[in-house]
Amino acid sequence: MRGAFLRLEAARLAVLGLAMIAPGPTLQTARLTLRPPAREDFDAWCAMMADEETARHIGGLQVPSQVWRSMMAFAGAWTLEGFSMFSVIERETGAWIGRIGPWTPEGWPGTEVGWGLSRQSWGRGYATEAAIAAIDWAFDHLGWTEVIHTIDAANTGSQNVARRLGSTLLREDRLPPPFHEKPIDVWGQSREQWRGR
């Protein structure tokens, strides 16, 4: 029934010329809105993934056709899995600044809440603020018992975010192909540790 409603709503919005947003919740923090990806996010997402410094630790540079596939995978996961990365919107400006949230592709080393923010939003505490909301949501609504963050050993910025979240380095592991050639650090904590912080 829900699927039929979503198809009808998508058709209605398309007729009206309005953008569709993947089905899922919207979370609010003091400065940010977290919502499922929308078609309107594409240009800002492309700009983020075209910035070498930003893209270095989140899969590398991507041309628009690759960004489109990645964005559609995140949006589709909301429909098929019931969770995925949220688009992060700066409330003051309405600007799309990145994606943060639960992500567990096939073969992933655990139940991850990950993040990737555009460089102009770095250093403002947005990653920590959004990750707190996403981790709360994952534990409360998905029933996860652990949250991890897969972080490149050279990515000190993300390591600092993980520490601010109360996560610790748990182990070294590998991501599934095509990202399996380089070891990755797995940071994280249990639901009990998170709630007791």
C-alpha cells in the first residue's frame, strides 16, 4: 500500500514539476536539516565530489555520471533498506553541504554512520552535530547495537570527529571491492557506550 502511494505521489509531483525526495524522515538540529536525498542536491553533490581535498577520503574524485549513480544508490537505499545517508542542509542558507548517516553496503565491516561534507563547511562542527542526530536515529529507529565509522588512517579530521562522538579505534579492516586494496581504520562504540556518554 505504501509503495502504491509513493508511486502516485511521485507521479503527482512530476506533473506539478516538483522535485521528488527519497522516502524517509527529516531530522532537525540547531543549525542543520537532515533529510533523504533530493534531485535538487545533484549540482552541489557534484561540486563536492569534484574537489580533490574533499573527495580524497570518501571514494575519490567523481565525474557527474558517477555522482549521479552514487546519489541514486543513497536515495534508493531509503526505499529498499529503510535507511541511508541523509542530505545535510544548512538551515540558515538552505545550502546542501554534504551527506551523513547510516550506511551498510553489502560486505561492509559493520553498521556505519559515516559523513562527507563540502570543504566550505569544514571546521564549524557540522559533522559532529549531524552525526549525533544520525547516530541517535540509528540506535532508536534501526535497533542497531553498535555504530562504526570507517576512516582512512591519514584522515585526521574524521578521526577528530569520531573522538568528539566518543568513538574509539576498534580495529583495522578492509572495505569490500572495489575499495578493498587499502586497509581502513574502524572506529566505533556500542549503543550502551553512546547512551552513557
